[in-house]
Amino acid sequence: MVDAITLEEPQSPEEEHRFPCPQCGADLRFDADSGQMMCDHCGYTEVIEGHGGQGRIEAIRELDFRAALDAQLPEAEMEELRFASCPNCGAHVEFDGAVHATECPFCATPVVADTGTSRQIKPKGLLPFGLEEREAHKRMNDWLGRLWFAPNGLQEYARKGRRMTGIYVPYWTFDADTKSSYRGERGTVYYVSRTVTRNGKRVTERQQKIRWSPKSGRVARFFDDVLVLASTSLPRQYTAALEPWDLAALEPYRPEYLAGYRAEGYTVELEDGFTQARAHMDAVILRDVKFDIGGDRQRVHDIQTTVRDVTFKHILLPVWMAAYKYRGKTYRFVVNGRTGKVQGERPWSAWKIAFAVLLGLIVAGVFGYFAAQAQ
């Protein structure tokens, strides 16, 4: 299932991806442990064509950024999604054919299907899930168990609560060739001796000074796969904490990898995504300029950057997610579907904190009492 974005008139029929088992007719799902399609009903397995094969990275072709902005991408690069918007967090949830209601995977709010469709750029690649739900759940429980002052009720609810949801989260990657000219100053640190009077005595001390000289030049850098989150449904600090992603293991997009999982459509448009990518590029270019200026200190007055040959791709990265409503508040936890790295909203137990403060006061009082008695 996938989330979506801008409502437009449908231009092509919607696709519905089902993979019936050839032995029993039940639905196959992608099994993260084996990297194959699997039937939970009869145990049948099926290899995904090209999975893990050589040349897969070369098969994930970048698209021209300018052509996409001018709406000149080939029709084969576009798709139609049927979606509804979550009334609580704003996520755009995709529905398959016969499904009319579901629960938002981002905040656990019930969502009813809409009849709208959205035209989006197709994913070019994805990282398949490498962890099954049981392992992701264990990683989340271990993480919760290590938190000081976390509510026992939430920990217990998370252990016994509903299953986690495997979601493919959308990202943009950008490539660009940049050339920058700059003007600045190089600072060289030197020391001079001076004599001062301290406490009635004459002493000599060293004083640091900086000698500045003008510097200008050019730097060049090719950026490859600058990664930008294309979703607004998750706080950026959560997904950033799940990095790094092993993008060298990307597989060409095939709907088989989504079987048994959900996917979110991008809610950060391509142009906005590139604005974020440029901010990252500019920060790297600034470091390059300071390195090129050299010296002990650097001042940068101006950088003029030319960006050429910008290409991009839409990819999906695997995240296990749990959203628990506990005492009126929603807590969200995310697990990297490849490495098991965990991040989430930090729950606090007021009574545990109060008890710890009270215990600290008691201990301090006891020590104070015995210290006073010892005098």
C-alpha cells in the first residue's frame, strides 16, 4: 500500500498487484529472511527475477531533473495511485482495489478510502526489507527497555500490542556536477611578545594575532546520490537517525518486493526535494572552499556555483513502524528495515521521575545527617 500526493485527473488505469501462490492460490509475500516470495499457507517459495544479480545498479537509471520539472518524462515513468488523507497526521495512504478502510501506519488513526487518484513518478529502485517483523519488534522492545524513566505501561503495551507495520518510505536521490568560484581570505596565526604588569610585577606573555591575506579560486565536486526524505509523515530527526543506508544494495523496483508490506507515496515534490539537496551540496562546497583557502583561519565572502547535469531517482527504503496510543498520546517508533537501528518518541513516566527525585533527596538527607553527626 502506498501514500500519495497531488490530486489530478487519471490518465491511465490503476494497477493492483497481487501474487497468488501457484500451488494453493493464497497470496505470496516477500520474505525478508530468504529474499524470496513465500506462501505462508503452504510454504511455497519463488525466486524474484534478478534479485541480488550483477548489473542491478546499472539497471536503476537516473532521470533528467529538468525534463521532470517541465512534465516531459516518458509516460512509462508515471503511475496512478488511489489514496486518502489521514485526518490526524496528513499522511496520504494508498488503497488496493477492494479495501475501503484501514489504519494510518504513522499515527494509528482510522482512515476511510477516498475516490481520488494521484499521478506520481514511479520508484526506480528500493532496498528490500532485510529484517522480519519479529526481529524488528525485538529491537524496539530492547530499545524501550534501555530507556530510563519510560512508563512501564507503554513498554508492556508495546510488547503485547499490535504487530509492527513494514513500510517503504519514499526518498529522492540527486546527482549533480558542480563548479564553484569563490572569494575569501586566508588567516595565518602568529604570536608577538608583550610586556605587562601583573600584581606589581613585569611579565612577558605571548599574544596571538592573525594575518589576513586575500584568496580566490575554484573548486569542483560531483555529487552522487544526495539523499532527501520525500515524506512529511515522519519527523526528519527520526529518519535521519536511521542512516546510513546501504544504497549500493539497491534493487530495481519490482512490485513483488512490496507484497506483504505497505509503501508511502512522496509528499515532498521533486523541486522541493532538490532545494533540500542544494542546501546539503552548498554546505559541502563551503567545506571544500575553506580547505582550498587553507591557512589557520578562513573567511569566505562569496561563492558562485554552477550546477549542471542534474539527475534524480525516486527510491523506497524499508522502515518497520509502530504507532501506539497510550493515555491519549500517540508514540511512534521506527526501525531501519535493514540494520535494525531504532529511533522514536521518548516517553517519560512522571511518577518514576518524581520517585527518583524523592529518592535523591532522601539519600542526600541521610548523607547530610551522618556528615553532621561525624563533626
